[in-house]
Amino acid sequence: MKRLLPLVLAILLPLLASAADAPSYTLTLKDHRYQPNELRIPANVRIKLELINQDPSPEEFESNDFPAEKIVMPNSRISLFIGPFKPGRYRFYGDFHQPTAQGMLVVE
């Protein structure tokens, strides 16, 4: 097992370093609406997305355009890493409040 540790560290450390270097963006959910509802991010870059839920109920951040599905509990926050994306528009929504919790990633 001790022999595997250097190999595991060699594999994981670059991944952790790249995650720490990822640009960070914030989406806030209030009154079952994402703010901003259109978030501009750079193309071909993995980003850290901070989701802040200011509502008294949970919400599930989800997209059919990119792999993401994460529950954000009431009055709490989470982080997730998404991308990299090609230039374009990518829809996301709150699965529990779909009529109002809608948004778009604009990748430039």
C-alpha cells in the first residue's frame, strides 16, 4: 500500500491543482429565480460554479445541455465544477421550480 501512495498522489495532485485554479462564478437562487439568469463564462475552460440558495426550500440545479445535477438545500451553498464548454448557449434550470428557475450559460 505504501508503494501506491506516490503513484496516487502523482495522479491526483495535478487534478486538485487545476481545480484550485479554475475561475469561479456565482449563481444565486432567490424567489425560485436564478440571479443572474444569464451567466457569461469563457469557452474551453473548466469553471467553479458557486450556487447559493436563499430560498426556504431546496432546489435541484440541473441541465439537459451539460452534465450537472446537484441539490442545494435551503439557505445554503454548494460548489461544483463544470466544463469546459465550446462557445454557445447552454440552458440550466431548477428541477423543483421549473416554471421560474430558468437560466442560460453563455459561453464565449
